[in-house]
Amino acid sequence: MSEPNGTGDGTDAHDANTARDIPDADDTSDADDTPDAIDATAETAYPDDSQTEANARSTPRSLPLRVDGLVKRFGGITAVDGASFEVEEGSLTGLIGPNGAGKSTTFNCITGVHQPTGGHVYFRNEEITGMEPYQIARKGLVRTFQIARELEEMTVLENLMLAPKGQRGESAIQSVTPGLRGAVIEEEEAIRERAWETLEFFEIDHVATEYAGNLSGGQRKLLEMARALMTDPEVVLLDEPLAGVNPTLEEKLLERIHQLREEGYTFLLVEHDMDVIMNNCEHVIVMHQGSVLAEGDPEDVRRNERVIDAYLGEDV
């Protein structure tokens, strides 16, 4: 899997260090040569390692996905009510909330399945609010669904080969014209090879020639995530990917998500299993009644009294 370019800009910290007034080694005209003065100068000019590391950790990563004041109404019902949040690049961010909190509707508005009533969605600093799903997917923002949506009468391998965008074979002219057909065949073979590699990565290559409609629920979840990755995404929205999955496949899915995150992919995960969210996500966003109630690292969210009262319960 290829790693997306850029995971944040550290130039601010670098400029801050290089801009300090460090005395010229050759200029001793005004310098105090006593040991105490030399030590003080060194301490001012060069921060200790722990401070350098702290500065690096505090440098914000880029924010590929930003939701600002999102609203979605269905008649007189407000499903999403001014939700605002950001997703950091290279992160595994959890989105939680009780049933009816607006999580899936938020996903649908972000990815173009629903047209928002109000608010804005930005991807890579470009507004994508109201775009069609295929347009958003082509930009590198893709999602999976609570109920896997495989093409049942196609094989597992064919499901994956269909996913890459901009294939030459989609053009009837290129597919049949002498002199162009060769390039179509060459590209198709490359896509087939990549599809096999992806199936092996998710350990479902043994069902490559099986019709997708014959797969188990867990295998369909793996297939859907594999198909999403075949589109070369930068950010993947996972809508309850572990729902209905047995513990063995759940562990396999989580392992794959972490592997992909290490390669530079960014994930926003909706999941009802609190242990999964708290043990795997570095940042958690809590929705309640269509709005963002709280967000922070898992421990902060776990201890947040408003979250406990609204959703998690006292035993979390």
C-alpha cells in the first residue's frame, strides 16, 4: 500500500529554533567569559531534548477532513444539529453516540449520500458540501456501510477489480480500437495483480472466485474494506465495520486497520463497542442529539461527566 504524501508541517518548530539569537562563536567582544555566563548562554540557545520532543508532539498534523456546523433535517426532524469536528491526518478517530445521535447521517452528509440542510464539509481545504458520492470518492474520501453493499452476482475478485477509478477499459473506444486495446489489457492485468495482493492482505484470497453474495457477514465486511482501498483513498470512513462480525474476524479487521494507519491512511470509525473505541482510537468524538457533545483522547472522554450522563453509563 502506498503512503499518502504529508502528515503535517513541522516548519513552525524549525523556524522557531533557527530564529533564536545564538551568539556567534567568533564574536567575543561583548561576551562574559565566566563559566556561569557560558552555561547560561548555552541553556538559552539550546533547549533540552525533552523540550524539543514536547514541541514536536505539540505541532499539529494537517486536517484532511473538517466538518463545520453541519445540519440535516428530515421534515420536522433534525438528525444533525450543527455538528463540527476535525479529523487529523494519519489518525484513527472514533465517532460514538447512542442510537439516533446522528452518526450515520453525518457520514451520509459527508460522503454525499444525503444533501446537508446547512453547514459545510471540507476535504483537503476544498469544500465538498453537496457533491455527488462518486465525485467525493474520486477525491480520495471513501466510506463503508453498516450493511455491506457488495455486488452479489460478481466474484470477490471482480468486486475489487471494478473499484479503481479512471480505468481505460471504461471507454468503449479504447476497449475495441486496434492499437489501444493493448493498453487496456495491460492495465487490467496490473489491476488484477493488485486485487490479488489486497485479497491476500485481508486474508480472503481463498474466496477470490466465489460469488460475493455467498460470503459470510464477516467476509463481506473484509471485502468492502478491501474494495474501498482499491480506490486509492486518503481518508476512509468506517460505519460500524465490526457489527455482526465474530471475534476472530473482528481481531483480523482491527489488525488490518492498524497496519493501514501505520502506512499513512486516515480513518474515522463509527462503532458501538466501547472497548473497541477506547482501546484502538487515539481521539474520540461524542455525538448526542445531532450535536458534538465532547471530544478528546479516550481517557478524557471516559471521565467526562456529560458523556457519562448522556451515553456511557457509570461503569465505563
